[in-house]
Amino acid sequence: GCSGLTGTLTIPDRVTMIGMRAFNLCSGITDINVGYGNPTYSSIDGILYDKEQRVLIQCPGGKVGEITIPDSVTSFGSRAFGGC
């Protein structure tokens, strides 16, 4: 419920662990971007995935409109769309 965060959240390369539902109900976050060199996470169009883009971890609560889920995705994180 981090209502004070707004806009784009950038996760740097050195972050290798994000707790479950860390950004759940953060309705002001519109995009989550991950540094290209991050060994654990990635992002496409502002949505957080694991590095191999097999797990859609979190769609930001402030994201609006349609999204396209890559064919590589085989599962969704707990509450991946919570707050959307």
C-alpha cells in the first residue's frame, strides 16, 4: 500500500531479491523498469518479470490500458495484478 510512490520505479542492477507483493497496491506506480545488467529481474513495457521472462511478477497498480504478455511467460507471481 505504498501510496506515496508515483510514476516510474527503477530497480538497479544490484537488487537481486524482491519480497512477494512488494509493490502490491502501489496504485501510483505506472512503470517498473529494471537495469539491463540485473542478474535476477527484467522488465518489458514497465512490467516486472524474472530474468528469463517466464514469470510475470508484478504489473504496476497505476498501469492503464492493454498489455501484451510475452509468449515466454508460463506463470504469474502471487497477486501479479493486485491493485490494477
